[in-house]
Amino acid sequence: MSMRATVNESTCVGCGLCADTCPAVFEMADGTAKVIVDTVAIGDADDCRKAAENCPVEAITIDE
């Protein structure tokens, strides 16, 4: 099983919550969240899901 995360950059408001919650997968660049891995590591999956669930504008999509 592989997990991928994507950020809708036009929806993202740049709050940084995802990067704080799961820095192994997300970083902030130019005021927008970016995904920094192709595939989410198994050990980071729960934090990645939490980041998506907590996104205030639902800009993060998780494909499992």
C-alpha cells in the first residue's frame, strides 16, 4: 500500500498547520503548503492523515 498526499495550492491559505503536524511530508514555500515526498512513509501516515483532517480549508487530499 502506498499513500500520496496532494495540496490544492489555489485553496491553501498558508496557515502552516500541515507542516507543523507532519513536517516529513509538508513544507511551507512562498506562503503555500507543498508536498515534499512522492510517497508518504508508513511511519508518517497517521500524521499525514491528521494534517489533512485538520486543514481549515480542506486543501489536502490523501490517496491510499
